[in-house]
Amino acid sequence: MPDAKQLGLHLTVGAGGGAERIQFAKEAEALGYTSLWMGEVSGPDALVTMGALAVSTSKAELAPGVVPIQIRTPGVNAMAFLTIHELSGGRAIAGLGVSSPVIVERWHGASYTKPVTAMRECITIMRQLFTEGRSKFEGEVYRADFRLGMRPPKKPPRIFVAGLNAPMLQLAGEMADGVLMNYSPPEAMPAMIEEIHAGAKKAGRNPADIDVGIYIRMCIAEEPQAAIDQFRRELATYAFVDSYGKMFARYGLADEFTELRRLWKEGKRDDAPFAISTESARKIAAFGSTEVGREFVAKFRSVGVTHPVVFPVGPPATIKRDAYATMRALAGV
């Protein structure tokens, strides 16, 4: 059963370069954050960063959250996570996601075929390598005939799956140790957690054993409007991603995102993000005082989230200041 005292922190890229990111992580660990997370989009590399953190920290779990499974083979992912696990003394979390067709196909020239099937097969191969050091597998998307040159650990890395919609949430419940959700309000959690539990029950697992995580975006600042506006621009980048579109529609944001796409297609790209209202931005993220941020995290805990992950956001001009302020304000929540 997951530890009820877990609190993660995303190492916001804007907090600085490599050396400062390590310092940011060290302070977070000293403040009591139990896990350190870093997403991977277009750099820096999350796995390399976690390797550096493995020898720079001593207590917190280390979680690339998440890496797209299609741009590295399951075997390469397994080697990377096991290496981080080894270097850190058993603190790695294998955070896996399927990203989007734009990133996988346009950016990397890889295939976005059958994402749920691909995730199922990737986990299967990685589990075999984590526990047996050997995988011989033939699937619809992946195949492997691979033996590790390193000894599997007694306690392998936990596997977390990024999930937004029912099929992937159910798969997480069926096969993973945890799930990492994203861009969702507290009131959406019960239905999403029910999907996770349905997958666990289908597989004969105890639903209580699944660690339920979510990135909780927030900016602790006296004047948060600039951070809210930047967050609307961030949300706009997901307007053409189908999996996110389905999720946002569940939260009553379909009309706003339809208007955003209309403005974007008309070339009004500076105006398009502002089709998302301030109210909607505040529904998904927290802005303002320490009390607002801490109450937001408490809401997620109250509806079943066992692993909240604070994700500092803010405008580029002040993101370093805002990231540190947010990290310090939410410590121990």
C-alpha cells in the first residue's frame, strides 16, 4: 500500500540549467519532498538528469515523469532505469507514457501505432528484464530477445504509467505500480481513480496497492495573473492533441478549446490561448498565496490521490523565483 506521506516535486526546467537543477533538487529533498520528477519533451534528457541526481541526492525517489516509450526500445528503457536504480541505491521510478503523434512521429520519426497495446507490451518486456534479466517476447508492436548484462535488483524500480482517459487508466491499474495523471481538477479524480481500480480488479489486484499520482501545477506569487496567462499559453499547446481534447471536454472546456483552435487556424496565435478563461485555468491549477496552494493539494488528497506532485509554473521572466517560492511554500503539505 502506498505511503500516505508522499509528496513529489517536478524539477521545473525554468528553474535553471543542469547545476542549478541539481541544487533545486537537493533543497527539495532537504525540505522533505519524497520524490523528484522531470518530464521529457524536447530537452533536457530526463534519464540523463536522473542519473546525475542519483549521485547528488540520497533519499528521494527519482522519476523521469514521463518518457515516451516509442522513442527508446523497452530494452533501452529497462537498462536506463536499472542504471538509475543502481546508482541511487534503489530509488528509481520508471515513468512511462505514450506522448502524442506530433512528438513521436513528426519529431522523432517513430511509430505511434496502437498506444495502449504498445504500453502493455513495453511494460511486459521491462518487467521481465527488471525481475529476470531476460525477455523473450513477440507482440503486435514490440518484440524482444534480450538478456541483460547486469544483475536484476532484489527490489526493482516501480513502474508508473501516464494516464488521461479510461483505456490507459485501466491498463495502469492492471499492470503498473502507479499512475501519473495531468491537467485535471480535484473533482475529476474519483471517476478517474475508479477506472484505475477497475483495471486492478480485472487483473485480480488490490486497488489500494496502486499509487495514484498527479502533476499539480501551481504558482505561489503575490501577483499571479502573469502566471495564469502563461499557463493558458501552455494549455493551448495541447489543443490539437486528441487524448487531451477528450479529457478537457469531460471538464466542460470543449467550447473554449474549440474557440482556441478556431483562432489558431485563423492565424491569431497570440489571441488563441485567451479563449481559455482565467476561471478554467484556476480550475486546473492553483495560483496565489501559500494557503491557496496548500488547500489545492489537500483537495486532491481528500479524493484519493496518494502521490501529489507539485509542478511549479510561471512566466519565463520570473520562473526561477516562482519555482523556488512554490517549492518552499508547499513543502510538507
